[in-house]
Amino acid sequence: MDLKEIRKIVELMNEHGLTVFDMSKEGFHLKLRKGPDLEAMRGMLGSMPQYQAGLPAAAPASAAAAAPAPAAAEGEPITSPMVGTFYRKPAPEAPSFASVGDVVSEGQTLCIIEAMKVMNEIKAERSGTISAVIAEDGNPVQFGDILFRIK
């Protein structure tokens, strides 16, 4: 495989929003990854029980956010339709589009997912009450990740 073919693969990855490409031929293996390796990071964080305890200032906020976890299972999940960066607010100083306890109507904007410098508004598919906000503001999300739960 030559450099032109690899460049073409990278262009196709960009065009279709792919983050991983893996190909094997006789005596040849090509693996391309764009962005952070989220699966590896999840595995590392999951295997580090002292991770939460080691955070000085963020630990109380994380503990408070983790407390409603049993209630988070209630409600229908609203999942990410794409890969990108999750934002709860239209601007850093603006209020969140939706928070726990908010009553939302069908078609109302719940968040923004930035993908390839494009801000995509994610809208409620049905009316209800937000029972949990699962995704964290400013963090990457994958297709199918749960963003919110709605009752």
C-alpha cells in the first residue's frame, strides 16, 4: 500500500466521520485512529478504583453527581446520533438547554454535539421530564451513548 492509498483512506474517514480504520493483508496491517482512544481510556479508568479518591477538588462534585445514579436508570434513554463533543449549553456563560427535573416538549433542543466543527442541535424525540443527565459537558460521546434519560 502506498502513501496515496493511505491518504485516500484518511479522506474517506473524514468524509464519513469514522474514527477507526483497521485493515490486514498478507504481511501488512494498517490501523488508523482519529481522536482519543475512548475504549482504552474507559478500560484504564475502570481498572483504577483509586482514581475518584485521588481527585482533590473535583471529588466532592463527582460524588454529588454520582449520588443520583440509582435514579438515573429510570426513564427512556436519549442516545447520541453521532460521534462528537457533547455540550449542555449554547455558550459557556449561558444556562443549560436541559437539566434534571426540566419538562421538555417534543422538538425542544436538549444539547449540542460538535462534530467536525459543526454544531448539531439534538432535539427531544418526545415530551417528558428529564430524569438524568448522563453525558458530561465538554466530553466526547460516541454513536449510541446515552446522553439523557426522560420520563
